[in-house]
Amino acid sequence: MIVVSFFCVDVETCPVDLEGALKMDEEERKKLLNPIDSKIVAIGVKEEGKEAVVLLDDSEAVMLREYWEKLAAFKKSFPYGKIVGFNLKNFDLPVLVTRSFIHNVKVVPFLLKEIVDLRESLSVFKYGHVRGKLKEYASFIGIKTMDGMDGSKVAEACKKGEYKKIGEYLKKDLEITEEIYKRAKSLRITEIQRW
């Protein structure tokens, strides 16, 4: 019998030039949300049935190595497992791979068919800015989000050294991602394929 499990992933970043970014308005700061102008400050993973783990370290390379080790262990245990996230293909995975390239960290190869990007699934692969945010989907299914914190506030939290708060926010987002995935899977939404 094939056992299919899942591995939720979420990444938090802040601009490499944090001081300069904090002087920009929010629209200008959004342009820095790419793997060249932003660095990883926390990586969250949650395997099915396990507690969420947040990787926090002063060294981005250390976090990346730990992340790929966790993914390798998961893939070894569950060769047919799914890697799950919200906006995973457009943000988290490109950041993880590109920042690994920058830091000379070996990645764990994966196939895009192993990826469940919930944003893509729920929007049936429609592109644009009308697909909804994680917090919006959380409210639809009755999950409380973390008050006073969202992705746009991560840079300010970095400036203040509030890494524990970033970690708590990341854990909450992983919980939301897992619940959205479970519902989408039970409704067979995750079976909708592009090709």
C-alpha cells in the first residue's frame, strides 16, 4: 500500500537592505519580495501528524541546510508524499532554491507534480491579484489568525529583533495551511490538475 503524507512549508523573508526598505512605502517594499533583494529569516515546516518546526538562525545557510535535510528525510520516509504550501511555487520554492544557490547549499531535487500549491488549487490556476490571501481563506474556514502580524510586518519585526514573534506567526500560518489542505483534499480540489 502506498502511504501518501504531506510536508507543509512556509518561508518568511525580509529585505537584505533592511534600513533602506523601511524607508520605502509598502508598495515599493513589495518589489523587494524576490530572492535577490530579500533573505530568509525563518523557515517553517510541518509534517502530517507532527508539531510545526521553525528554523531560526543568524545564518541563512544553516537554516537552508536544515530545511533540505528535513525535506530529504521526509522524502525518504514518504516517496509519494506531497510538499504543501500557499503560494509555494511563486514565492517560497524560488526563494529556497535561489538563496541556496547564493549560499552554495545543495538542494533536494523535487518534481513539480509533488507540489500542492493551495493558492493555485483554490483558484484553479488563475493568475493575477484576485486569488485571495492565506488570512482570507483562514477566515472562510473559521481559523483565527495572529493578531497584529502579517507578512508585511516581518521586516519591522526583524528590525526590532522580534524573531520569536516571527516564529509564532510562521507556526500559525503552517497550522492554517495544513487545515486548508485537509479541507481542499477532502473536497477533491487538490486533484484538479493543470495538465
